[in-house]
Amino acid sequence: MAKVLVTGGAGYIGSHTIVDLMQHGFEVVCIDNFLNSTPESLARIEKITGKPVVHYNVDLCDKAATAKVFEQEKSISGIIHFAALKSVPDSVKRPLVYYKNNLISLLNLLELSNEFGVEQFVFSSSCSVYGNTTDLPVTESTSFGKAESPYAHTKQMGEEIILTNATVTDTKFILLRYFNPVGAHTSGFLGEENTDQITAIVPRITGTAIGKFEKFTVFGTDYPTRDGSCIRDYVHVMDIADAHTKAIQYLQSGASTIKVETFNLGTGNGVSVLEAIQSFERVSGQKLNYTLGARREGDVVAIYANNQLAQQKLNWRAQYSLDDMMRTAWVWEQQLHKK
């Protein structure tokens, strides 16, 4: 099978995608500098798949070091680009860090893709490109709204850079706009690293339940939603991983007749923060210690996907329910706690 370079492969979504790629017979090369990940993820991948991960500890903003990977690993046919800083609140505090890291790394990869003749490129985008849209559920043709955070702006800019670059290269691209990836591998061996700095909702919920955090805060209870809290489209990380494998297979098959295609990855169901808490309490049998707080800068009110295009072209469908997401995340949190 083809050789695929996965950047940010030790991260949350990247590690689950490497597992899925390996289980579908792909040869995988990983680049990750462990800025927001851990080498333990690679050991966990090996535990699940029974195969070691070829890995390079390289900062993608260092083009010369990245080029050496391409020189060493001959015949890379596809790239899945996850590596990026992704915290919305942190991007509000440190915007230039996010612009520099997320955009320079992408520019370097695109230049090297052109130089080394990479045929397929899958870009990790985000539903945040739509901004505070009132067009729900969003489709791939929904116009970009004002970016609510520097992080979101880097994803908008990244997509625009790819669209422009696609006019002067033979590479074909897929932009995958995920909604809110959550949950963990069903083995219980792989999930999202839960550090003190993490801001994602599900690790904060499970971390609070295990005693890592004192309490969980619901940011905003006066939004124009059914219970006043933000609404998101939560999708299991293993469903997201499956979509990346399908995207590479789709590009390899020659079914894509245009240079850049875009797909939403979400379940199509909007879930409020309070409803997510209720799901966790249901599957864990625990009452969560949470408080109601003020709105958080950078958050959009509500967003959920129309995923029909991914169903039609990639033959992708979300397989896991909200309770599945919470259950696997809770098993993973308990594994971390035992360790």
C-alpha cells in the first residue's frame, strides 16, 4: 500500500488516524515535535496495531529539517496534515504564535509537496471556519463568517492558501472540516491527553469527574439555544479517523475529478453543553460537579453539520452515539488515572 505522511501523528486525532491507516494496510510515517503531545502515544499505537511507528521529531516550521524527512522517506504519495496549535482561548491570548506556527508549517509542507511530487494532501480544517453562522445545519457551501478566534482564522487562511496553491500543482487536496471530535479508542489504550491546560469540553468533564479538576464550568447560559448553553456537533474520534482513511482512498481511486474537495465531518446532530453533561452522568453513573459561568471569548453560539456530501462521496457515516463518545472517554480517563 501507499506511504502516507501524518503530521501531528502523536496528537489526539492524528494518533487515532494512524491506527486506522495501519489497520487498512497503509505504510505510515509520522512527524511530531511533541509540542502538544507525548511520545507515549506512539507506544500506544504500537500496542493496538502490533507495529512500530516510523517517527521523526521535527518542527514543521523548520523547512530544512522537514525536507530531510522527504529525502529519507522516498515515495511519499500522500500527506495528512494535522499538526497545528488548536486551543481557541489560547489563540485569543497569543494570536501571533498561532499565525506563525499554523501557517508557516502549512506553507513549508505545500512547498515540499510540490517539490517531491506528493499526489494527495488531506488538510485538517475545522467547523470554526463558518464563524457564528445562522445557516444551520452548515453545508460545505455555507459562506465563511467572521472568525471568532485567531485559531479559526488560521484555518480559514489555510484553506484559502491551499485553494490558490492547487492551481499550480498536480497534487489533489481534500479539506476536512471537523466539528467537535471527542471520545477515545475502544481498546481504552488511546485517547486525548488530559493536562491542566486542556480546554476541550469532554476531557474537562472526565477530568473533573476523576478529581483532576475541582469543577467544570459551563461557559454561557444565556445563549439563544434550547437550554441557554452552546450547541456543538460532537463526533467520535474513531469516526473522524475513519474519514481520513476514506479520504486518502478516495483520492487514490481517481474518483475525484477536481483539484480541491471539501467535506464536513459531523453527526448532523446539535448537542448542548448541558446535554453533554447529562450524557456523561448517564453512562458513568456519577454526578458532575459543575457551575454556570459567563460566556467565553471566541466561542460561537451553535453549529452542527450537514454531512450528506461525505456520505455520498466518501461513503462515510458516523457510527458512534453521544453516549459511546462519553463512555469511551471515561474509560480512557480511568486508565490515565490508574497509571
